[in-house]
Amino acid sequence: MERLGVESSITEMQRVLDLIPRRDAKIQKLLRPFVEKLSKAKKTKITKEKTKPAGQQKKSSQRVKKKEGICNLGANCYINSKAVVGKVIQKSGLRVYQAQLQEKKIFFHLGLADGTGAIKVTVFDVKRYEKIKEGSCYSFRKESIENNIVKINMTSQILKAKAIRVPAALKWKARTIMDPQKPFCSIKEAKTFPDKTEMNVQGTINRMNPLSEVKVKQGTETAKQRIFYLQDDTDSIKICLWGDVAEKCSASAEDFVRVTNVSSNHYNGTVSLNSTWQSKVVKVDMVDVHKGRVEIKGIFKANKTTTHLEAVFNQQMKKLVVGSKLLEKTFNISRDEGFMERLLDAMPLTGQAEIQGDRITAITKL
């Protein structure tokens, strides 16, 4: 009964009894009332469906019909007749891919979303890079989907589409598809996400409460707690740290901090953030120089003076700026005409770098 439910249990018992050679009343009578009742209920249901007005039947079928959109795309398929339509939430820099014994291919990624879902798009056509803009909507035809990634090549069709309203939670999903390390979101964005959404935020602490011990689980246990209020240029929010995370937090009021892997908490119409076992609160000096290994992943644009790129630094994908002369000296790549193409041809580029804010101030080749 627990596994199959009442109706399925009766049907299964009837099937088993039909296999027993003895079919006299002594064997069958205990189950017969339940079988008759179930049979009568099924007949009544069928009669009601047949007598239902045509208009109601039509509405019922309309409710069952799936809403078309990104959420209903298959994980692996080729789409020729229907278009994938969405808004470009984020665009990567130009990147390089090379399979064994094959020429290097230049591509870029898009984080695409509509009102139903978000998906990663890979475009293998460098000529379309400047034409596709973040915040604009497009329809993609003659594309394939592999492992939940839309693949666009030179024969695919890309057309401008009408504006699409994308919920904040799906914008965030599109960004996390592009960067699995979870990029930092604004506090205003954080307040729009569904309950229990994990995210990273950063800002200035405008109030920090002391460490306290509070009762949890209906007053039967206690836990360490520290509450502080974080503000950025969009809004402010309450953050509640628990357990070891609360004890290890050394930040104080007026510190600029990065808070990672916190979870949204909706209660009585307000939104706050709770720590998880992975949460960290890291103080950041905005004028500090940070040193570490940098791996250049993509190029947004490059000229003789300045190069805008994306790179992995401290396990985070970052948009950085560097003097083109510094790249020329470090990697022996000429800044003459075709500099960007030569950079892409030389990738991947890895070095030990010094970074201040969003600028690479020094780099040595590794």
C-alpha cells in the first residue's frame, strides 16, 4: 500500500489471485468488494470525461501543452525548422580551441536566456563577434545542441529578435553558465533571486554585530551567530553567519569584503543572506596589489596601446586590462597590424602577474 497506493495495490492483488487455481468464494470474497468499487469509480470517471463540454476539453488540453522556450530544448539535437530565441546576458572574449592534429579554431561563448530558462551558446564564427551585443535579443537557426550547449557555425542563421523580458534569476543562471565559479552579483540582484539561491556578493560593511550564541531547533540547541549589514552602490542587505564561519570572520565596520557561497533567505517579505558551510568573508584592500598565476582565456579587443581580456586569476574569471606593450615584451608578440590575431594564435598565455584593481601592472611568462 505504501509503495503502490490504494488503487494500484487492489489491481495487483487481483492479478495475483487470478493466477491461483482456486477461484471459489472462500478465496476471492475478501478482495471482491474493493475490485467492484474500483471498477465502478473508473467507469464514472470515463463517463464524466465523455460528457464534458467541448470548450472545457479544449482548455484541459491547452493546460497540458508545454510552453516553448529554452527550458524545453533537448540536451542533444539538431534544430533546422525552429529557432532558438533569447537575450544575450553575457558575451565572452574571443577564445581558441585546438583538437589534436587540427588547426586552431576561434570561437566565443554567449549566455542566452528567455522567460523559461538559460543556455550556453558557442559561436564558431569570428566575423559575428562584433555584431552580437550583450543585452540584445536574437534568433538562431540551423544550429545543433550538444551536452546542453547550442553550437553555431558559419552556416547558421542569426537574426535580431523582439525584446524579451528575462527574470533576474534566469539572468543570474545565464551568467553562472558562462562562469561556473559563480560571478559576483549586485545586492539589488540578490534580492530578486528565489529562496535558497547560492551567490557571491561584495560591498562595504556598514554595521557589524558582535559574535553571539542563539537558540536553534525550537530552543533545544545553541549555535554561534554573527550578523552584519553589507552595502554596495545598488542596495544594502542583512547577512547572517553561522558556526565556524561566524567565529572565523575578522572583518569589521567600513571594511570592503567579498562574501562567497551565501544563500538567500526569504522571510515575512524581506530577503537576507545566510552562510553555508562553504561561505567565506574576505577583506579586500582596493589599492592592494595582488600577485598570482594568471591564465589568459580570451580577448575582447586589442590595439597598439591597450588590450582588454578575460583571464582566470585566483580561481575566478576576471575581465582585465593590460598595456599592449607589456604583452609584447613578455610574450614576444608584435603590436603591429594584426596584433589581436597574433595574440589569439599564441594562446593559451600563462604568466605570473601583479594585478591592481582590474589592471595587470606586471607579468612574467611561465
